[in-house]
Amino acid sequence: MRSAMAEVWRELQKKMPAEQAFFLSLLLAFCQYYGEAARGGSRRIEGGDPGEWNVSREWVEGALRDVQGYDLRVALFRLCDAVDWAGLEEAQLRRPARDLMRVLERARRDGRRAEEVFDDIFGLQEGDGLWLSTPACVRELIADLLGTKRTGAVADFCCGGASLGLALWKRLKTRNREMRFHGEEENRLICDIARINLYVHGVGAGEIAQRDVLEIPGPSERGGYDLILLDVPKGRNATELCDHRDPRLLWFDRKNIYADWLFILDALYRLGPSGTAAVLVTPGALIRSNEELLRKQVIENGWLEAVITLPFHLYPKHYTGTELLILNKAKRQKDRTIFIDISREYEQDGTNCCRITERGRRLACRSFLRGEEIRGVSAVCSAEELRKNRYSFKPLQYIRQEEEWEFDSDLVLKDVAQVVRGAQVARRSDVAEDGDAYFLNIRDIRGQRISLESADRVGIDSPVCKEKYRVRQDDILITSKGTALKLALAEDLGDNVYISGNLTMIRVDPEKYDPYILFEYLNSGQGRIALERIQSGTTIRILSSASLERLKIPAYDLERMKSVGARLKENQLAFYREEEERKRRFWEERKRLLKGLEGLG
């Protein structure tokens, strides 16, 4: 049936917007299972073939006239108003609409339950990314993690069609038949769709409220829920001006706050003293300096139970990562937080998106439910460890990787080197083909070497040509912004080479450390893990100078380092000389062989 439904869905989408196909499918499915169609009435087209469905607004409204419950009837008729019936009347749309009714009728007669059919329709909508519903694999994971909680109600904020809340409600209702459901959504039509979905899934004690989470809550809304689910809406994470009348911002002294933290604070504000919340956010919420004070409050109150890094590209049209925060006001071990990373546990789901593997779900549950540390997957950390990392919630900073080796050192990069971020991008008027200076960018780092051939040329009087941005021999260059982490060790490039703001320069004091030893460490698997831990951002990674300065590095005997470093430098320069000589011989031989051939020599 799913394949038949998908085929009809594709036919509908060829001639109408995806959301119209979704609205129509929901209405016709409801009519088939609960309306007059379920009783076999009003379906023949006069003069048509037997079994031809008369799909029209009048027929749908007639099929729904006996639906019980005021809120449900209002929701259905508002959804009916949202359908473009005039467009449906065109001859090209009648056939796929009737095909859809036949598929639905066959499903009902074959014994498929209404909730299964609705789940199929919601699944088609999720694949198209209409309202960015929480992916099925994430819903299943959250149900696995929280499905043993003892509570009488599930609250689903920013609920969309309520699929996330329903996944946990189904798991919990086996223990509590009187389980209640509360959902909230800003968009009125989506509220209506959620109400219909609750009814189809048999939620007797359920309500959907229209509410914007970013609005200031009233005193009566505080502490009313024991279990909250919240998938922070994608595309809503803009900075918001702080209104310090907002009780959620009582201890926050900044002028601005990112919206994702307002959503998190709303969940905390409305949790009861023994409540638990599962909140889905993007990675920036874990590490931004602007909200460090808020993360501190969460840690010092002992509310952060777990952070789980999920794979990239779980949501259609969104290629960023996803983080799952488990907040628990009744956490048993206040001083301990578990960090889990299953970002590498993914597989293609048959569309353009990824999904979490079964192994990934098992690893997450094993780590969370047992409090177990698994190398490369999870770590249990004390509050003191988070304090040392400025209350970062980023799992990668705490989980020891399988290929990682341990070293005992209190030495940080700032102790042995100067870290300088490059100049802002040169003005177009500064760039000149005959410029006396080179202005390096990310593209100019190739294979751990600096290439001046592709670098922009600028006039020596350009504002970017300041002494602090000048590259000297043995400086280490590293990308401070970009999709990939690149490093290079500067050779003797002359006196007029400068770096842009997309690069950071590390100038080692040779009396304290050897630049070649440091470069080898940073470029090793161990070093790259350490650098990835301090990067922020998602698709575009940011490596701040302050984070680099705090990077721990191995401590070695200085004289031993100087000896090994000198030999590394000698070996590297010899390799580059031989490489240049091989290139020269290649091009000379090529020219000789082609000489004399017409048009090639």
C-alpha cells in the first residue's frame, strides 16, 4: 500500500503543490475511515464507471457532517478550506484524486488501521520537507531513551503534526492507559492537522494549543509539565533582543540571545521540579560564547543529563548537524553528565537524507540507560570538567577517540607561541596584478604547502599589509574559517606575504618549542581530533584564536625537540628540492618529446 500511495502522491505533485497533496490526502483518508465513505455512501459518479469516486468539496463536507467533537469538526473544515478545490476541478486532477481514493479504500478493506495510513501520509510529507517534521529515526531514538519514564502526560512543543509526541505517547501508554497529550504549535492550520492526527491515533485525552514559544510566558505556565519534547524549528535561530521582563531570562545579562536558547529556557521554565525534557537543537547552541552563562546555570543546577550528537542531514533540505539535549531536573547524580556521539552511525534512507543506523540507536541507548562509557562513542564527565571547558556541551570535546593516545601535560599553545588571526578581506581596489605583496587565502594552502601562484597580489600600501599579518619562515598557517581544516608550514617566501582573516598564523618561540614538532602534532590524527574539538559552527567551521591559545599540546624535552625538529626541517627541504627537480625534468622531457609534432611542439 505504501508504494501505491507514494505513486499516487507523485502524480498529484506533478499537478499541484506538495502541501495541497498533503491536505487532500489527509482529508480523503479521514473520509475513508471515519466519514460516509466508510459506510459506502455518496461515491458513484452519475454516468460513470462503478467505483468512480466523486471527489469534490461538497462530497467531502457531506462525508464529514456526522463527525463528533467540536474541535475536531472545526479542524477538519478548516483543512477543507485550505484545499484548492477550484484547481482540483480541472480534468487533469480528477484522475489522480480518484486513484488516491481507490488506494485508501483498498487499504481499509485489507485491514490496515487508520493510524498506519496516516503515518504513511505524514511520512510522504516528511520526505518532501514541508514542515520539517522530526525524522522517524530520531523519534524512535527518543522513545527508546525516555520510554520507561513514569509520567501521566506528554507535552510536545512546536509539535507540527504531533508525530514526535505521538511516538513517545505510544510507548508510554502501555504503562498508563490514561496518558494525556498536550501539544503546542504557532501555525493554526498545523494545529488543526495535529488535532486530526491525535484523533486518528486514539488519543482521547489530548489537546493542541496555538502558541508562539518566543512570547513571554505567564506565571501560571511555570512548572506545569513532567515530560517535554521540543524540536527547535529550523530556520528560526535568529538573534532576538532580550526582554528582561521575561522570567526565563532572569539571570541573563546580555542584550541579545539566539532563539534556540529561548526555546531551551522555555522548556526549563515550564518543567516541573521532577521533569525531563528532550530538546533538539543545532550544534551552535552547545558552544556559542554568548550563551555561556546559560549553559553554566544548567550545569551548576545539575540539570544536564545527556547530550547526543546525531548524524548530519537527517532533515530534508538541511545539511547541518543535530544535537539532542536531555534535561532532567530530578537527575540522580547532579555532578555527572553523559556525552554521546553517534554522528558516524548513519545510512541513506532511500531519499536524499540520512537516518540513524540500528547500531547507532543501540550504542546511544546503552550509553544513556546504563551510564556506560564506550571509547569513541561516549564519556561520563563531572561538572568540573565542563567548567574547565567553559561549559561547552559539545560531546566531541569529552569523548576519547579510539585512535587517540593520552598525554599528561598542562602546556597550552599560548605558552609557546603567538596566535594571530589574519586581516579582513582586501578591497577590490587594493588587488592588482602587478602588486608588490601577496595576500593569502584558504585556496593558497595546497598539500601542506603555501602556493603563491594562486594568491591575490596587493599594493604594499594596502591596509592588509601590516607587520602583524606578515608571514615569516617556519610560521604555521591554519584555516580559521571554512569547510575543511588545512595546515601549512611556511618556507622562505620573501618579505611581502600576508594572511587574510580566513587564516590564522601560529608563530612559535624557538626557545620554548620547535615549530616542526608542533606542526607534526597538529597535523597528526591526535592533533586533528584536538582541533576539531575546539571548532565551532556546522557546515562552515570556525576556529577562534582564543580557542587555539587554550589548546593543550604535548610537553617534550626542549633540546630533544630542537634536535628532532632540525632533522625534520632538513628532510622536508630535501624532499621539496627533489620534487621540484622531478617536475623540471618532467616538463623538459615532455617538451623534447613533443618537439617537431605539428601544432604540439
